[in-house]
Amino acid sequence: MSLPPRFTRPAEWPFQKIGDEIVVVVPRARLMHRIEGVGVRIWELLERPATVASLVSALESEFEVERETLEADVVGFLEELRERELLEPA
């Protein structure tokens, strides 16, 4: 299953930044998810609708990594978010 062209984080899931990580609560499933590392920055950027390209461009200016590596990592993380129901089409 591929990612939608534009996506965002679900507005209905409460979350809290605690230190260097984010904890997201999915009440209906009674689950909590921890997001760490660069995932925290991606989660922040997903406050507004985004594309893979827009996320990669934003992160590229903040982290020293090759664009191809960054794009693969971003896509992998977004797929994890989708599997956890923490990503939705915008």
C-alpha cells in the first residue's frame, strides 16, 4: 500500500512532548506510541499537510545526510506511522 500524495497527523489523537520524545495516545485502541529522534521533527512538521518531498526538503536543511538516504528514511517512518494509524490523507 502506497502513501497518499499529501498527508497529516490525525488531529484527534492527543500527544505530549516529553523531553526528547513524543508520546501519542490512540484512545479507541487504548495504545500509546513513542516517537523519538528525527521522528519527533517529522511529527512536528505533520501539523500541516505535507508531502514526502516537502518533508525531505525541510529536514535536509536541518540534518547533514544525503537526500536519497533521507527520503528512504522519511518514507519508512511515514509507513510506520500509517501502520499505527498515526497518519491520514490530507
